[in-house]
Amino acid sequence: MGNRLKIKVCGMRKAENIAAVAELAPEYMGFIFYRPSPRYAGSPDLSALPATIRKTGVFVDTPPDEIADTARHYGLQTLQLHGSETPGTCRKLREAGYEIIKAFGIETAEDFARTAGYTACCDLFLFDTRTPGHGGSGRRFDWHILEAYTGKTPFLLSGGISPADADEILTLNHPMLYGIDLNSRFETEAGLKNTESLEHFIKTIRS
């Protein structure tokens, strides 16, 4: 894959849509195990996903033992922690063998300071638009403030990325930008992705 941006498609729910998006070969596919979310995954069948796609569970302030049970049940490889989880929680799950993504809501450059305590216990950060909820707002934050992030942990860019943003994303040159997280702006309804929009976007990013 070289240095190309990784693609994570998140908020998947329905079997046929999961299969169709899998054909686009994103590096990550996300399943939300947070019941209040309109994209709550329920009990997804992930057995047919190819090994090239990392099965990612999204959790919000879930007890670590419950996260681990869910991860074992669904064969998750990556855990995205989208609440107020502590570095200790991240460390415990990482030591259990999971890749850990810690999400941070971003509005101003000062928000990046909160990442400092997580550097040693997370594989990736995810920078989402800061909202009262836990993601899925469809809103972008000001990407210019990414320049203020000077940490050494790679990050996924999230928060309202739309089909029209591919060319702008390709102009971003932050050394720690690892990939992009696609969700609500690629949907026809909550949890149902428009595969045509995704396919065009992914082809542009990978061209």
C-alpha cells in the first residue's frame, strides 16, 4: 500500500451494504457498538469480510471487559474509543493485542493538547469535529488547525468529510496524516452507504 492514505468506512449495519462496501477494499470498516447511535450495528455478521479489511469496533465509555468480550465475539482487530476513556483503558486493551484508535473532538488548536497523555498507549488518533454527541454530526472542523498538531502518533481525519472533499484532502501534507474516516456524508440513510459516491471518492484518493 505504500504511503497512500488509508480509508476507513464507518457506521456500517446492513449485510448487503457491508458486502458492497467491502468490494471497494477500504483498509478499515467500522461497526458502532454504542446503542444510542443511529448507526448502532446490532449483531452484524462479519464472517465474510476479507482479511485485508480490519474489523473495527467503535465504543463509547464501555467497560474494558465488555469491549474485549464484544471484540472476541466478532473477531475485531481494531478498537476505536470515542468517549472519555483513560490512557489506562487504552493501554489495557492494547496489551490484549488490539490496535487502538482514540478519538478526540476538535474545535480549536488547543484541543490537540489532550492527546499528549495517550501517545504511549494508542496506535492511532482520530480527529473528529467536537460536538455534544460522539461523532456522526456531518460537520467539518477547520482543517487548517491540523498544523498545530505536533505529536508523533499518526491520525485519521474525520468529521463531515463529503464526496466533494477528495481534491482538498489530497492537498493536505501533514506528516502524521495516516488516513480518512468516512461516514454520514456518504449515506442515503443512517448506516446505509452510497457505494457509488464511495467508489468515486476512493478512486480519486488512490489515483
